[in-house]
Amino acid sequence: MRALKPSGPAGYSGTPLPRKLGIKPGMTVALVSAPTGFSLGELPVGTKVRRGARGRPALVIWFVSSRTELGWEIRRIAGFAAGAPLWIAWRKQAARAVRGRAGVAAPSESAVREAGLEAGLVDHKVCAIDQEWSGLLFAPRRGSQATSRSGRTGR
């Protein structure tokens, strides 16, 4: 019996990651606490990627490694995003077990959602970023004090 070839990486669609995350041409994307070697793949023309919480990004992707980090940093990162779409990514449970991090108090999807809601954000999309990471997309709650910054490209 022949083994079937997977059509793509296990656990996620064939949609290019930049499209899933809402990355558009000319956008500046901030990768905050991204794991070493993480790549967004082929990006739209003119897209700029910055590592860390600096500058004025049009999209923020924050990789959270623990519940403690999530609790301490959510308001700071939401303030940094200041109205830009904010993806909060957490390591999938299966990936934590494979990497020997099963004992780390890593956040779950529900913990990420709850922290976002408490910080005045609303989640409106979930996706598998890759085989190790999932993400929730947040935006400021209508009427919240978070305002978008001017001068962002691609929004």
C-alpha cells in the first residue's frame, strides 16, 4: 500500500500565510517576540517587516510564549498596535509537547481571547499560522480609547 502525499503542511490550508494574516502591498509588519527562523514567506510588493515593538506598523504579530507574558504585556502591545490589526499567536499544544515545553504555562486560545477582551480588544478571526503556532486577530473595541495612527500604509 502506498502512502498518500500530503497536499501541504499538516494542519493548515494552502492559502499563503501573508494573505491569511491580511498583509497587503506596502504594509509595514511588526513581528514581536517571533521565534528564531520564523518567516512570513513570500511577501507582497513593498512590504516591510520589523522585528520588535518599534515604529508605526500597519499590522502587528505578537508571539506569546507564556500566560505570564500574556498577562503582563497585553496592554503594552495593544497600545503599541494603537488601532492596527493585532495578531496574538500562541504555540499549539502538540508543538509544546514535541519541543519538551509541555510543563510551560503556555496560553490556550481561550486564554488569549480572554486577555484580549479584558484589554478592550475584540477577536474576529483565528488561523493556523504554521504547524507550531495558531493566532487570533484582534481589533480595538468600538468606542474604546485606542485610536489608529495616521501615516500607516496599506490599511
